[in-house]
Amino acid sequence: MVNTTIKTTKSQEVFAAAQNLMPGGVSSPVRAFKSVGGQPIVFDRVKGAYIWDVDGNQYIDYVGTWGPAICGHAHPEVISALHEALEKGTSFGAPSVLENVLAEMVIAAVPSIEMVRFVNSGTEACMAVLRLMRAFTNREKVIKFEGCYHGHADMFLVKAGSGVATLGLPDSPGVPKSATVSTLTAPYNDLEAVKALFEQNPDQISGVILEPVVGNAGFITPDAGFLEGLRELTHEHGALLVFDEVMTGFRIAYGGAQEKFGITPDLTTMGKVIGGGLPVGAYGGRRDIMSMIAPAGPVYQAGTLSGNPLAMTAGIKTLELLQKPGSYEYLERITKRLADGLLKAAQETGHAVCGGNISAMFGLFFTSGPVHNYEDAKKSDTAKFGRFHRGMLERGVYLAPSQFEAGFTSLAHTEEDIDQTIAIARDVLSNL
Ligand code: KE4
């Protein structure tokens, strides 16, 4: 076992108290480390590629608050822009120029988006987009893929990924059958299964929603032809294609996975990066569809803090930083170095592994693979992943606390950080 050099007394005290105050001691289930064992560390502060916990231990961070910290945590330019915005108030509940600015940036960046609506989370964006799909097509059913996660709204908690998969929950109590009866599922990368669902449900399916690169069942990439096939099938059946780019948006490329793979969905959901660490979600797409959203049209969706000036400011500054020439080449280079290094270290220490990266998103499964879908992902040795996670944590590397999550790098990660991470991984893996 790797020497457990870090002291986590304060983390343990704080987390013990938290468990009396909040269910599981956390504000979101995956943070509780349930599937990797041990106790979570309690953060004190973050900066760039690093975390410091309440005991003063420092970690190289590959979660990046689950995606938003793509420019590095607490980027000085984001912080100073927020200080300036703070002086003018934290929330207006009224139109502001900043919403126009971020909307123009999103529309300019994402090929398929002609209009956008801001909300406060990815869950809200996915909830709203499903209502819009149903209203536009006047059809109730929707196809999602096993292991994909589109937030915690009732109708998506069917064979969902992320924390649902992590905790091995058979979907969730409290979700009425009526909410999920119209949610159809297929294995990721299985066009034949999608074709069959369309044939079995003629003229009843409003659309297909998916993670164009999966990050919530571990890191799973689309097979060649899969996304193109979905685009053809949805066109053929008068259904909509929706890319849930809450995780991939502005991470896989500045224009998201749809730019990377050259596919034009009808609607897109976003979150994480576009809030730069503050609560922002968004959905957008074809003008003829988005014009159905109230008050322009009859489809209702609302939110007190939607488009608030602080969140808009953090999002604007983050996208400005990402626009700097070379950003995505850098992210691809360091993340590929990391993924290749981790895979090589694992193979050379005798472990069955597979995985890889696309731009600043990566993943590693403890199975020889290949992993094309959630069933394949579940063949991973999750107990070994738990030991690996703990070993890395005790040596100062913070990975997502679940086999069914993806890893994230940032512009703040240096080659030294990457090489140090690989060296630590080699040591942990050889003692696993
Ligand atoms: P939020 O409601 O958590 O902002 O977004 C939901 C969501 C929607 N779609 C995709 C593709 C997502 O990845 C997410 C949220 N991602 C998880 C991490 N896998 C958030 C972390 C958490 O639940 O604590």
C-alpha cells in the first residue's frame, strides 16, 4: 500500500459534522466518495490546477469542479472581472447587457445555436429542452442512452449515469412511472437499437438526446458513424437531435463536440464552462424551435437568477480566455500526454486498462475493453479503481471519485504537473 503521508484530521472533523446537517454530508452525491471508499477531503481553497484541503494538503486537480475550471481555478482575470461586477450588484432579475454579450459569444461559437436561453444548471437546461422537444414535435417520447446523464429531472432518471451509476441506484424512488414511461433507452453506439425504437414507436418520438462524448459512464467516445447515423435517423423520422453538451461544450472544442465531429444538432444544452464556476446552464438551437419559448412562444420556462450579472461575467471572461490562440492545442497536448502516460504506466505494471482523451476530457477504465457503452464500462474493476483513487489522493492527486465519471484538465496544468501525476500513478499502480 502506498504510504499514507497526508493528515486529514480536519477534513474528517468537518465531514463528520456535515453528515449531521446534510444528507450524506454533501450537496451532491458523487462528492461523498461512496464508490471509492474512504472519506472525501474538505476543500479550503483552489487556484490554477491545485486544491488545498482544510488540513493544508495540496493536490493536483483533475475534476476542476466537474468541468467549469477549464482555465484553471480562480483565474485572476475572472476574479477581477467578478470584483468589478460585484460593485454593481449580484442579481438584477431584469435584462442586462451582460446577457446579450454572453448570448452573442455562445451563438458565435456553437454552429447550431441561433438563439439561446440561460438557466442556472445543466439539469434545468435539459428539463427545458425536453419540454421544448415535445412541444415542437407534438410527440411525447424521447430516446436517451444507458449511462448518459442529463441532470436529475424525473424523466431522465432512467438508466442514468454519473452519481446514479456510481451509487448503483436502480433509478430513483420518488420518480413516478408516469414521468418515465415515455423515456426510451438504447445502448450507446447502437444505431440498430435506435432504429428499432423508431420503428416500434412510429411518429411518437420527439427526439434523441445524448452526450456526444460520454463523461457520465466513464469516458466513452462515439464510434465512427454513430453521430452521423443519429442525425440521419432523426431527420428520417421527423424527430429532433439534441446534444447535451453540458460537459463537452467549450471543452471538446470551442464549438463543442458538434464542431469537433461536424454534426449539426437541432438543440444543444450547455453548462459548467459557460458559467466559469458560477451557476449557469443554457439551451439553444434553431430559431424556429427556440421561438416557442415564453414569452416569445407558449412553452413556459423561468428562473429568478437566470442570466444574473455575476454568472454572466464569469462566463464571458472564461470564454474570452478560451478564445486565446493555441488554447485547445495546448489542452489536447497535455491531456493526451496524461492519458497516454497513465495507460502506459498501468499496462507496464500489469493492469488491464483502456481509455484515452479528446481535448481536455479523459478517462481510464480498469478493463481491457474496448468500452463502447455502459454495459462494457460496468465490466471494469471498480474496486481496483477505488484503490487507485485512494492511492492517488494520498499522494496528492485528486481524481473524480468514481469509475463512472470523466477527468478534466485545464489551461493551468503544466507538463510538470502531468509528468508528476504519471510518476505517482506508476508508483500507486505498482502497489495496487
Ligand atoms: P447540473 O445540473 O449538475 O449542472 O448538470 C447536469 C448535467 C447534465 N448533463 C451532463 C452531460 C452532465 O455531465 C451534467 C452534470 N455532470 C455531473 C458530473 N458528471 C455533475 C456533478 C454532480 O452531479 O455533482
